[in-house]
Amino acid sequence: MSWQKEVDELRRREALAYKMGGEERVSRQHDNGRLTVRERIAALADEGSFHEIGALAGKATYNDAGEIQDFIPSNFVLGTALINGRKVVLGGDDFTVRGGAADAKIGDKSGYGERYALEMRLPLVRLIDGSGGGGSVKTLEMVGHSYVPALKGIETTMRLLGHVPVVCACMGSVAGLGAVRTTISHFSLMVKETSQMFVAGPPVVERSFGKPVGKNELGGSQIHAHGSGAVDNEVASEAEAFEQIAQFLSYMPQSVWHQPPRVNSPDPVDRRDESLLSVIPRDRRQMYEVREVIAGIVDKESFFEINAGYGRSLAIGLARLDGYPVGIMANDTKFHGGAVDAQSSEKMMRFVDLCDTFHLPVINLVDNPGFLIGIEAEEAGTVRLGSRALMACLQATVPWVSVIIRRCYGVAGAGHGNSDGLNLRYAWPSADWGSLPIEGGVQAAYRREIEAADDPDAKRREIEAMLEQYRSPLRTAEAFGIEEVIDPRDTRPLLCDWVKLAYDRTASELGPKARTTRP
């Protein structure tokens, strides 16, 4: 006796599922410059590694003889796969079936994928291309009644953030809960021109406000990767999206119970980059390229920048030291002089949460003139968001080292490390610190004396010149106010030595933190 007939029927139904929404809708997806969900999975996963779960889920119609006549598959494709040899849970919306609307998903396959990732401690990758919530108003006609909205399964979604890496890619026009799910992740991205994300799409907005609006105008990547910060990175193509997903995951552990993976690095740990000796200008008002500093310290070509278009006074990203993954923060003087504004505060908070959750040691390259000041900064709530960023830094228990490369002023500067802990730090000879910069502080501290002088400007300059002698970091080192002032070229060797100790320490501290990552 053989079950070949049933196996043949199984393969037949799988073949029907692989047709997705049919040739016409597949062609329309391609005409819009987008791959189908199955093409996306094939491009992202290692060849032949995708193992599908729930391929037979869908809506079937039968003839009088009980034979299948037609089959519309669930518009969510789910399975496990390898990405650069590492297993993940991988799922994506099929826009060719009901535009990816949730009411065509059949059986909560996406929720099952989340539970699978959580229970099996695997990274989760979601390729989002649909509404992801209650679907369209067509649901009313289909089920014959309305319903009270509920976020079913959201607890699992939130728990994931504290246990395994979650990557969400907005691959098309994504609205409602689909947009929300994109943001509930550790790393998210959008494809320029071909992906959009909104709370409600153009038809709903037009109906509400009486003015037509285009998809990219309403929720294109230029808005969310630069203006709102709702997603982390903007990419030029779907192929680049898959590259960045794989690159991000390469720095991440499988879960919080694992250490991030080390790779063999050809970059010598004792490399002393000569450019670091002159990268910081003597003129404190002059800007420089902080990414040159980062490149001179970390393993060559290992810096993966995140959220570059948002909160631009702070550069953040993942990198490697002697092959070990680390988190990098650095003030960028090209924007607000490196001052911490509302956007960069939010960016800092999320990044520190990411590193702390997954036991990634943090390196803070400090050139911080303080919180951004002025009317616009106050209206943006810089002080509150800045306080939240400082709290994230102080709550973090991951190994942390600060390298003060130039300015470190005020409350924002004080948050460069945990003053109540070891507060491991080094300073370059270019370091400059205090409660206020001398140039601005003199006017406030010596106001009466300056105003009483015959030549107030000359008096102000005289006082500044007198105080300048106390500004040297070597004077602070004499009082052990800074532990080490180092040759900038020694930064990489020192940090490569430190990162080994950092990983030895975190090996005994693996597991979830008391709080989860904040989306």
C-alpha cells in the first residue's frame, strides 16, 4: 500500500500556492518595480535553505466530486531559512493576494512565526507589504458584522524585542498595523520610491482632509528615514535591502542567551592610524568628519551606520574590534556642532537599548557641546527627550568605554558614561570640558566685571586668556579628574585589548534584561 496519491495531491496544492495571486497580479507587482514575496525570500535566504511552514493554508473551492477547483493561498509566506549560514524565521506579505490585507492571511501565520522565533530563540525577519491589521472594509461584507479593534498577539511582538533580533523591511505600500509592526523592531528600512508607510493611505487622507496626496508625498522613505525617524535606513533597491538585513544580522547574536558572533579580522590590533593625530582641528569652531575617526579605530570597513538621515548630530552604528561586534556612538560636528537635539536624543536611546539588550559593548566617541539650545530646541522638547536618552545610558549594564576626543560640556556631556560606576574613559590631547565652554561662560560668570570695564570686549578677551591656561586636559589629569590622556594613535590598540575583557565579562551575564528595548 502506498500514499503516493496523497503525496501527489500535496505537491499539486503546493504548486497552486506558488502561483500566488496569479500571473496578472504578479506582472503588476513587477511593473511597480517590486519583487514578489517568494522572489524576495529567495534573494535574501541562502540558496535552497528556505523551509516553508503553512504552504497549504488558503481558500479552496471544490467541485461536486470533492476535487479542488481553485486555490487562493494565504497572503503571508512563512518559514525558516539560513542567512549567511545562520538560521532565522523569515516571513513576508504577498501583495498579489488582496494587496497583503490581513483579512486574507488565513490562520494567523504571521503570529505563529513570531511565536516560533520567540520559543526557538531565532532572529525574526519580516518583509512587510500590506496593511497587516484588520484588512479593508470589505471585511464587513465578508463576515456580516463589524468588530472592536484589538491588538491580538501584540504581547508576543513586544516580548520579541527583549529576546531575539527583529528586522522589519517596508517593501511596498504599508498602512495601519503593518506600519506599526515595521517600527516595532530593532532595525527597519524602506526602499526609495517603491515603498511607502503611513497610518492611513492616500484615499483615507483625501476623504478626511479633502485634498489629494501622493503615496510618496504622504509616506515615502524620504519622510520616514530622514524627517520622522520612523525607520532606520533608506536603501536604493530591494537588493540593497537584503544586503543590509544580512549585514545587520551579522553583528547580532541568535538571541540574548548567545554572545554576538566574532569573525576573523585581518586588521592588526596594534594598527596605529596616523590620521588620528591630526583629524581634530586646533580651531575649536572648525568641523571635521567623525567617520574618519571611526574608520581609524575600528576594523577596516566594518562600520555599519544606522539611522544616518535622522538625528544627524549623532552618528551611530555597529562595527568590529579584532572581529568582536561593538556599538559605536559619535557626535557629528557638521550638524548643530555635535549638540544633542531632540531627534538625536531619541536615536541615542533606541541605540543604547539595542546594544544593552544584545550584550554589545559600547564605544562613545565624545565631542559633545551639550544639549542644543534655542527656541526651536525648547519647543521640540529637547530637555525631556535628552533626559530619556541619559536614563537609557545610565540604565545600560553592558561594558562601556568613552573616548573624549574634543568637547564634553554640561549635563549632556556628563552623560558620556556612568559616573556612579567604573566610568572607563580615555581622553585625547584635544579634549576640552567643563560645565560651560569658556567662550560663552565668561560672559555669564564675569558679567559685572566686564560691563564695568572701559573696554568690555578687551576685558572679556583678557579674562578668557587668563582662564585658557586651566583648559588643558593635562591639568585635569594632574587632579585625576581624567584617568588617562592618550596619544590618539593608541586608541585602537587600547580598545582592542578592552573588547576582549568586555566579552569575557558579558559571557556570564547573558539572558534578557529587566526591561525590553523601546521601539
